[in-house]
Amino acid sequence: MGVETFELGVIGGGNMSKAIIASATASGFLRTEQIVVAEPLAERRAELGETLGVACVAENLVAGRCRRVMLAVKPQVMSGVLSAGLAEVISGETLVISIAAGVSSAFLYEKLCGRGRVVRVMPNTPIMVGAGASAICPGPRATSADLSWTRELFAAGGLVVEVEEKLIDAVVAVSGSGPAYFFYLFEAMITAGVAEGLDRATATQLAVATCSGAAKLQAQTGQDPAELRRQVTSPGGTTQRAIETLDTAGVQESLVKAFRACAQRSREIGKQESTDYTDF
């Protein structure tokens, strides 16, 4: 298997890398034969090969020899992955894309012994359905061509914005972890609907359609969300009662506090020693 035939080597075969590969090949940006995935679990290699049609190997160094490499492993194992001979096979001209939260480009560059051109990306799980939100930022030695290629790769799965790396923790709080906040809201809406007599399937349909529609309305109108909320909130009406209950409970303040705690945790991960990326 000659690595010169591959445009992208992916280290890590989890759900996020699977989604990124699927969107890139579905859009035509890459062909399946241009991608090789390094994944230690034989069952997952078999699944990826069957569902995506890409080459799969057990050895990270095979993917590391490609001209472009995507690091799609969790922060707590990143140090070990980078220390296991990867620096020796990464060339000075390799584009190295990392999607690991909390792992700085400077850390990656140091562990790769100054080799490679680093770009960090913070995607989110809706990329699995072509509705993702990804933020990219240049790291050491990254060129405009590197950023352009990375932008196209992730644009196949949704929105892409470019930010400074110092803002990537804020991105984690808003969009990286953001889908979980919506799912948390879905749970509450569904639970309330069931408590009021709806069957769970109907309550779920209504909650999902409502949140999806509200997001679409916001996107298409471009209006301030506070104004859109006011348009639904008639004085003395049902929505006002709900909003007053939320305000009395301090829900908005608690949400802002929670989202900022998420950003803080991302910063903490980034400050940990290279061998101590745990509890993520």
C-alpha cells in the first residue's frame, strides 16, 4: 500500500472522523481511494471499510506518511499517539490537522519536533448530517493553502469560520459542546410534554421540529434572538408565564455560567502536562 496514493491519512476512526470522511466523499471533495484511516480496533476498521469504502490499517505511521494527516483522537491519548514514532514520519511539508479540544497547536508542533504545518479545527457532531459548525485556526507554519484545503474539507459538512487560536475555547463552549445543550433542552421539552399527556413519540417530534424551526427562523431573518422571543411572548400569555418562571429560576444566568465553565475546562485541558490529558 503506497502512501503516495492517499491525499489524507486519518489517525483515529471514531464517529467524528467517520462523519468528516463521509461528508468529504459525498461532496466529491475527496474520493474514497484517496483516504486511509489508522484505527487500532479491528471491528471498527471492518466497519469503516464497509460503510465508507476507505482503506483501513492498524498502524498510525501509515497514515502519518501521507501528505495531509488528520489527528482525530481524544486529548487524553494525543501525547501517546504523537510520541509513538509519528514525528519521524511527518515531513516538514505535511499538513497536520487536529480536531482535539484543548490541545494547542504549539503542543502538537513541539511533540512533532518542529515538523509539519499545523491547523486546529473544532467541529461539532451535526457534521454527521451535513449541518456542522467548524472553526479553524492556523498553527505553526500553516500556509494560506493549508487553511483553504482545510476549510474545503470541513465545509463539505457545514459552516466553517476562521478564528484566532486564543478564541478556540470559546468555540468549544458555543458550538463544539453546543449540540449537547440543545439535546438537554429537547429532554426537558419532551419530559414536560409527556407529563402533560402527550405520548413520547409525539412530544419528541414536536420538540425537534420546534427547535429546528426556531433555528431556521433565526438564520433566515437575522433578527436579534431577543426580538424573536418577544414576538412570541404576548403580555399575560402562556409564553410569558414560562419565561417568567425561567427568569425567576435564574435559568439564563445559569446557562451562561455553564457555557463559560465549558470554555474554562477547555483551557484547563490545554494547560495540563502533555502526559496528563485525562478526564475529558
